[in-house]
Amino acid sequence: MEKITAVVERISAAGKRLLTLYHPVSLKTRGALWTAVLAAALLVVIMIVLTVLWGREPSGVDMRDTVLAGAGDKAEKPVTGYMTTATLARVAEILLDKPGGYLSNDIMPPTVFMDNIPNWEFGVLVQVRDLARSLRNDMSRSQSQSLEDPDLAEAEPLFNFNNNSWWLPATEKEYRKGIGRLQRYLERLSDAEKQNTQFYARADNLREWLAVVEKRLGSLSQRLSASVGQARINTDLAGETEARQATQTAEVVMVKTPWLEIDDVFYEARGTTWALVHFLRAVEVDFDAVLRKKNALVSLRQIIRELEATQRTVWSPVILNGSGFGFVTNYSLIMASYVARANAAMIDLRNLLAQG
């Protein structure tokens, strides 16, 4: 107890001395140069604190509890599609309302010097765009020649607006309009009297979205693995003797992520997998009957578990990039292993959904 008291007293004394430096009498006595130096030091400290506070990724939340709590009377038995749509809107809101707000379009310090969170935001945004497109083109339509929902037809291009526009219009303004359109669709979906608003939880609709997710994860896995540099055999035309491509490429291609972009790819993968965890949990609710019929529920849960592993705490202040079997670990390769396993499980899940 005495040691704790002594530490508190020392901190208090240091704080008093610090305040003395910024006292108007002290600043006037020491002159303009001293005042400028102290002001610059204070500004640097503020920038560092804001960088730490705004540089943290949002923690995972159980969207099922959050969404059902906001559903009010519909919480007991929400309509099919309510969970997926509400989760999409909520993830987009978190993208804009997290500590520091949306940072990708900021032009002032300290956020203009931060790149980890903007890349995390881009990973989340890509998944929001993909699900919004699938919701518009597949999940809300019964067949290819059916009418698309008017609110979803407006929401999807709004989320595809430039992700770094600072003004006229600001990116946040367009994305909030998209969220508003999703909420209008959700209100109509929950209204039993408006039967022209639908969400179709079918295996083919789910497969269409999973096909896009599969390609996203495959690309991320390759980009993460390229952190150490790889000589890859060109397999672009493998499997078909008559296949052709626009321009000739070498049989062996050297692929390596530039050193300054390694952490960018890593945090983009963190954002992508963070969003997918929430979307797949929502899909588990809305497509429950389909997944059970295809005996694919366990496969979906395994994908979610693999993606949840990508959200473990990063203890190092920098993204380490040791060689494959070197002395220092390689965070990108660890992330790639989780993403690749989730991607392989995604392929198996799509095959299960294609079976009768």
C-alpha cells in the first residue's frame, strides 16, 4: 500500500511540474521560443494519443443480440432476411461511427499519416459492397426477370461511391444514404402487409454470394503469401488445351509484395475477415433451413471459426515479416493460413449447396 501511495505522489508531483511549465507567467517569462517549443511538444503528444485511440480496430460484437434487440416486437420471430439485412446495415454503421469515425478520406493529421485503419476500412467496405450487390441482384429477387427492389437498387451504387472523397460529396454522406436505403427495405420487409418486398433464402442465392467471397479470400491468401516472395508457375490456362489469353506471360512468375505494402495487405485482410464473420453469422440464421437440409451447417460454422482466428490480438507494434522458416515470425503467412483454410472450406460449402 505504501508503494502505491508513493507512486501516486510521484505522478502527482510530475503533473504539477508539467502544469507549471504551461502557466501563463512561466510562458511570458521564458519568451516566445519557449512557448513555441512547448506548444509543439503538446501538439505531438495529442497526435500520438489520438493515433493510438483511433488506430484500434473495433472489437467483434454479437450482431444477433444487437439486431434482435433493435427489432422490438419482431425480436421473437424476425422475418426471413431480417438478420442479414440488419447486420449489413449495422456493419456499415460501425465503419462510420467507430472511434475516430471514417478515416480513409481524412486530409488532416494525425489520420492522414495512418494507413492501418484505412486499409482495415477498405477490407470491410469490399464485403459490404459485395453483400449489398448480392442482396440487390439475388437474395431479394425470385428469378432473373423479376423486378429489383427500388431501395436496394439505390443502396448498392451508394456503397460503391469513391471511398476517399473528402468533400462534395463526402464519402460518409453517401454511405449513410446507403444505410438509410437498407433500413427502408428492412422496414418494408418486416411489414406483413407489403408482400411485394421479399428476401429469398435459397441455396442458389447463397451460392452466388459465396462464389464472390471465395474469390476475395483466394486473392487475399495469395497476396498475404507473397510477403516473402515466391516463384510461381503460371497456371492461368491450365486444364483446357484451347484456352487463350490476351497477352503472353512467363511460365514462372516472381511475386512479392512491396515492403511498404505488407502491413496494408494484412490489415485489409483483418477488415475483410471481420466483416465476413458477422455476415456469415447472419446467414446462419436466415438460411438455417437450407443449410440443415444440405447438411452444411457444420461446414459454415467451421468457416466462421477459421475467420474468428484471424481476429486475435496483434501484440507487436509492427507487422513482422520474417522469412518462411526464419528466426522472426511472419504475421502475413499466419493470416494467410487461416484465410486459405476458410477459402477451402468455402469451396466445400458451395459444393454441398449445389447437391440435391
